[in-house]
Amino acid sequence: MDSYVVRIYRRPGRKSRVMIGTVEVAGTEKKMVFSNIEELGEILRRRKYPEEPKRPPVSG
């Protein structure tokens, strides 16, 4: 079973349905970003982390 660290960021004053964040494969430095709940679900359903994410990595 894979383990993930999911960080969700919301800005006050913005629409409550606007959600962005990162998903990190636990124990690695591999990160992917998402900009809505559908993208988050797609990332979590994947069995194998892609070698090259669709979006640029997030530094932090």
C-alpha cells in the first residue's frame, strides 16, 4: 500500500470550492500539484507514481 502526504491550501475570501495543493509520496521527494478535487482523486488512484509529473515540481 502506498502512503501519501496531502497538503491542501485554501485562501480566505476566495470561493470555498477553489482548492489547490500538493501530494507527496511518503518517504520520497516526489511531489505533484493539483488544482481541484478531480485532479487530487486522479493522483491518489494511480498505483505507480509517474516518472515525470504533468506539472512542474513544487519547491518547499
